Amino acid sequence: MTDQTRPGNTMLRRIWDQAGIASIPILMIIVAAIEVPHFASAGNVIYSLGLSLTTTGIVACGMLFALASGDFDLSVGSVAAFAGMACAVLISKGMPASEAILLALLGSALIGFVNGFIIAVCKINALIATLASMQIVRGLAYLLNDGNSLGISNDHVAALGNMMVLGLPMPIWVLAACLLVFGVLLHKTVFGRNTLAIGGNAEAARLAGLPTAKIKIMIFALLSLLSGLAGIVSSAQQQLGDPKSMVGLELRVISACVLGGVSLTGGIGAIYHVIVGMLIMGIVQNVMDLKSVPTFYQYLISGSILLAAVLVDQWKQRRMQRVKVAG
Amino acid sequence: MALALEFSGISKAFPGVQALSDVSFSASSHQVHAVMGENGAGKSTLLKVLSGDNRPDSGTLRLDGKDVRFRNTHEALQSGIAVIYQELQLVPDLTVAENVFLGEMPSKWGLTSFAKMKRETARILEWMGETIRPDARLGSLSIAQRQMVEIAKALSHDAKIIAFDEPTSSLGSKEVDRLFHVLDQLKKQGKVMLYVSHRMDEILKVCDAATVLRDGKHVKSFDHLDGVTADQLVELMVGRVVNTEASYRTREIGEVVMTVQDLVGPGLSSPVSFDLHKGEILGFFGLVGAGRTELMKLLAGAEKATGGTVTLLGNELKRGNPTDRLNAGIGICPEDRKKEAIIPVASVQDNLNLGVRSRFSRMKFWINNARERENASAQSQRFGVRAAGLDALMRGLSGGNQQKVVLGRVLGHSLHVILLDEPTRGIDVGAKEEIHNHIRALAEQGVATIVVSGEMPEILSLCDRILVMSEGRISGELTHEQASQVTLLEYALPTGN
């Protein structure tokens, strides 16, 4: 009747369910390498594709946790802009680069802590809470330098943005480190497992004795910390703090996560979802740029791909439900 | 006599339970017909069959001698049937008139005719003797007034048959009198009324006829209630013979483990005090809504108590959360398995390690997969969980196996007190017996156990002592020897106002 009665089918289906989504970016890379001129060049892969992934990818590592726990955060773009701005302002006031970066990161984490507190303790819906902080923090970013962007002239910061290490620019190494650390955090630690448990059923997790409020606050603090990091890395690349930057980042990040297979309703998420989602988005964007697809069409295509991905996900979920009824 | 409403051989099964089997009885117009039975007797299902919410597996419903078949509640309403549930089905943000006409507002050229709506509503309410304004926002009304609006809604549909599900459960005595007055009016109009209630005094006062259900079967119908006593009705409600003595085992009961003193909190109407002993199985019996689940939530730290103390092994516990209570040694298996106990998208192993995981971790941080696996396989073997494997997703398991996983998880902690809220609800007979044996084994190991249940046989075959709750307070205490189905129900039934 369904998969359970056909073991051979189950095997194939399981491989598809587990790794199927990962094969999509690989396939895309192969096709693009053959079909799209210049795609496979080192310059394109490292600079255009690689660097375009960093901001979204770094923040997505944190958003993964928020989504896995059944929440999300709209303030990430504002926090990134704020952190970049704060870093620029502090350096312009003569603070050493390392201290400025540390302080900007701390400030970002504090914003996340407040977000988490409002959501977990005051029990305000995450949509509303982070919609508010998105605007408040954006306002703070503007206030830091009267709404003007501010150049950063500091060699250490420039190195964070542009230095080459083992043939790759620094931001790509930062992204790789984030994927590694947060992958380990989600899959190998009690904190990661508890995050998924809260997303799977918050009330059950609470009654089973998990300190759900603490865990949620921690998740939002980490996510904001990553948003700040992404903002600082991006500012370092451009050697500019810009309060108008990173608008719409939250939507790109959530899209990337969902595209890769993270469940919007919580409980399901893995680091490879982030990698896959980020790659699919990045490759599509890169190919469209190389093919000089007009911007207006790029929106249509990106939106359609996201829609297709969630429809496929829904279909997969329904199929699993049916398996349950049969079993 | 005009048999306005007739149930004929109605049967309805849900997975694992025969909710109604071959129920036949009829109700005539100009009468209020009581439908009685204890928890799970089939009253709710019967009302749902009447309202078109559930379609019967077999049997027919007859209105004025004609067979009717409803595919949904709308069709039932069109045929003149209105069911007024305990939780009223009204929209608080709309006005009284809009609620009365919700679903079929009168309109003219596509525009809703608010004037007509108000006029009609005012007329109906006036006939009922109510002074509610048609344009008042429903949310601003009292519960009793909302109920009147619900009745008005039924009348606006020209309902010939009106069924009430526990209509007085949240009313004061004055409000009850008003409701009875309206029932009298409706009776004079020739309506057929079904009246589901646990309150014997009310039934004997307002009802003209009665039907008693038990375990989904029709037990007896009375054409009139002259000379019928409450005792008689109670006996019919419980009359089933179950050999609970055979499965009950006497146990060694030790010293006091937990003392609850004057505990007050949401869901309790007066302070609760009791002791719990080592190795004892203490039962909490009561009808739905008696406050048992709320009490367990207070003990488990899931709700905040507003007063009173809980003392465990001589130490007074501070008002805490579930984490603190678990660390102190009190664990709960919640009542609503799906909503409160399991993580459907996680594996059996993950579910078994939920909340105990950090005990197996390295430095309280790194997951120790080998030890988690060990714990999961030990607990699932201990309780005989049948699943495709420890990596199988929880949502694929049957209710009984899910319950065993939840039990296994809670017992991963070293507990002094375990709170089991409806441990076998919705579970088939075989699995039920297995779980009962596990509960007995736990008690014999010295764990102090509380079993909350609305099923008398479960309570009688497990518990050494039983506290009966009714309307948010403890209404009686019975030893195993004193307890019988009749005594349990006598304490559990609300005493009225």
C-alpha cells in the first residue's frame, strides 16, 4: 500500500529523503559549469559565488537554530547593519580594531538576549517582537552617525574583509568556521538536541523538564551574535559602515533555510539544510548575473524557486503522514 | 404520543473504542429528555451524531418519523437541530445580533441587512424574557447571557430540537433558574429538548424523561421521572460488573513521602491537602473538569500555585518550574499525550532521552550517543515498546506504545513521586493491562504514585486509596475497601449550587 510494504522502494525513498536535496546543488553546479560560460572559473567561484554567500550563510547558521526551535527572527538585517556601523564609529573614535569588533559583537548579542527574553519570558509572538526590534535597531544604526555611512580605515579590519588565507578570502573562512561550529552545536550537543525538541513540541519539552525559556534566550542571543559578525565582516570587506545596508537580509536568510529543508514549524533542521539552501540560492543568483538576466526577472525566478521548494516540502510531509496512518 | 426524535440502532466506533453500540431511544415534543452516563458512556458522541458532526456507522435518526442523514452540522441545523455545547460556539468580537445570525445573515441586494438582524434578535430575546441588547459585543456579556444568545441563535434557525450539553456547569443558581424558565417556555412551544448533565437534582427538577447510557450502550429509558430517585439513576449509570478485586494487589505502604497542604491555584475552587506514602498508588477520580489535571499541573510545577505548600521528604519545595520539580524527584506523564508529552517528529530514542539527556552527556554539553542509546534501549525493553526501531519517528507509533515511551522517559529520572494523568486513555485493552502492571511494579519498588483517571475500573484495580474530586475540590476520600463504583460516583457528582 505504501512504502512500508515495499522495502526496496523504502531504501530509494530514504536516500532521496536524506540526501536527495543535497544532490540538487551538485547537479546545478555541474549543469552551470557546462552550460554557463565563465561559471567554472576560479574567479567566479571564489569571488562572485563564494563571497556572495558569506553574509546570508553566516546568519543562516543562527537562523537554523531559531527555526528549529519553532521561532524566527526578523531583526537580523538591522542587527548586521548596526554592528557594522558600531564597529566603524568605535574605530573612528580611536578604539583598537579588536576591541571595537568585540564590543560590536557584544552589543549584537545583547540585542538578541533582549529579543529572546521578550519572546520566551514575556511570551510575545516572535513575529511581533522581532518586527519591533528590527525597526528599533535600524533606528539605532542610523543614530550612530546621523544617518550617514562611515568609512573604516584600519588595516586589521581590512584584513578581516579581504586577506587571502590558503587561496581563499577571509570571509569564506569565517563562513566555514560558522558552519562547522554551529553544525557541531546542533548535532553533537545537548543544547542542539534540546533546540530541536522545543521546536518539535514546546509544551512536551517543558513538562519533560527542559529549561525552555533559557534555551530560547540563548538561541536568540547566538543568532544576533552571528548577525553582528556577518555585518562586521561585510563592513570590513567594503571598509564602510552603512546604516542603510542589509535591508531584506532576514528574508534571504529564512528563504535559504527553508529552501534547504529546515521546517518553518520547528523540530526539523540540520546544518546541511543550510549549506544546500545557501548554495541553491547563491548559484541561481550567480547564474542569473552571468547570464545578465534583468533584475526584475531575477525576483520572479527567486520567488518561484522558493515557492516550488516549500510545495515539495509540504508534499514530502504529507507523504510521511500517510506512511504513519498505514503503519 | 408524538415521537419527534428517534435514535434507532445507532452505532459509532473510533479507533480502539466503540463509542456507541446499537443505541435506540426516542424523545417526544413538549419534553426535556435527560441523557445520563459517566465519563465515556457515549453522551458526547450521541450529541455529535445528532448535530451532524459525526456520522453513525450504522443505525438511523428519525425526525417526526422520517429518516434523516446529515453530512455536516449545517445540514442538521437546516433540519431544525441545534446542539448547545459546554464551550459555546460564539464569536466574542461580533455583536449579539451578528452571532445569532452567523452563517446566514439576512441580506438585500448582496448587502447585509443589519436592521433586520437586530429587529429579529430583539424579538427573540424579548420572547425569552432577556434584556440583552442586540448590538452589544458578545465578549462583554456574562457566560449565562452568552448561553441565552446561543439559545436565541437556535431559535432564529427555528430549531425544533435543542440539545444542551452540561448547560449549567458554569452558571450561578440565579442564572440556572433563568435557564430553567426559558426551558419551560420552550417546552410549552413544543420543542424537543435533550439535556446532558451530571447534576441529579437539576435533572429531577427540570426533566420529564430520561435515558441512561453506559459504555456506549443504552441501559434504560424513563418515560416519566415521577418516583425515580437519584440513587436509582446512579446505580444504572455504573451498573457494570467488573472484577476489579482480581487484579488489585495489596502492597506494603511506607511512611509519608509528600505532603500537600492547602494548595491553591488555577482550576481549584478550595484548598487541597493530602499525604502520599512510599509505595502507595493514590487515585484521583472525578468527572471531566473536576480539577484533577489542574492539580497535577500544580504539583509538577507546570502551573504556578497561588498558595499552600508541597513538602517532599520533609523539605518544603519552593514554587518552581517542571525542571526544579523533576530535580526534586516529582515527574509527570501529562494527560494530553499528543499536545504535552511526545515530540512527533523526533525519534523514539530522542523522545526517551528528552529531559534526561544531560545526565548522559559529557560535561553537561557533549551528547554521549552510546549512553543515550543504552538508556533508550533499556527503557524501551523494560516497557516493551513496539516500534520499527529506536530511530523510528515517534508519530508512527500507536498510542499505547507512545505512552510507554513517555513512561520510560519519566522513569529515566530517579523519582520519589510520579504523577500519571490518564495513563491509559485511548489505549487498547492489552496495552492497558501491560501499563497497569508496570505501574504496580513501580509502586512495589517504593515509588509513590498518583494515578488520575476517569475510568472507575482502572481506579479500583490499581489504587490503595482514592481521593475523589468534584468542581475543583476534594469531595471525598475512600480506602480501596470502601471504594465501589457507586461510592465513587456519589462523591464525584456535583452537588449543585
